[in-house]
Amino acid sequence: MHLESKFDPNAVGDQGTSLGLLQIHRGGLAPRDLTNEDLKNAETNTRITIPNMTRVFNRGLQKSLKGSDLLKHVTNTSGWTENKGVQWAEKQTEFNQSTSSKCSLSTIM
């Protein structure tokens, strides 16, 4: 959430197409009947995003993915376009491996 919006429920990204805490994308997860203001509502934003991420996470587990492969799967199929989710996950994995502050992937396995 910090990466997406810096915890700002009114955050707008991607030239106005991604909205709220978890940056729900118009043309992606954003239901057509909701206004931009609806999507900036923290509760609405998380109620839309978290179930989707849970489904994607469970699909990754069904594919026997774990660790960084599971992270890449979740980030790439949670609204990212052009494989940018995998690129982000790989960059984070490389950073964590090159520093003393390790990312704990055990919480997602």
C-alpha cells in the first residue's frame, strides 16, 4: 500500500487511471458503476482489491509457486500491464538479496 499510494486514499496515478490506496485501475478491477470518488474511499478500495489479490495468491499456490515466484505471480496478475509486476518483483528481490534487510517471504508461502 505504501508503494502504491504512500497510504494516501486520494492518490491518483497512471495519468488519472489508477485511484486510491491500492491504485485500482480503470479498465482493470474498477467496477464501471463506481465513481472516482467511490474508488478513493479506503474501505471500498480495499474491499475490491483484497479479494482479487487473495484469488491470485491462491491460484499461485495451486500452481505450486512459492517465494519470489509466488510474489511475481501475484504482482503480475493483480492489475499490472506489460509484465511490469514481474519486473517490480524481480527488482525488489534483487534489492533484498543485496542488502542486510531481507524480505521475509515465509509470510506468503
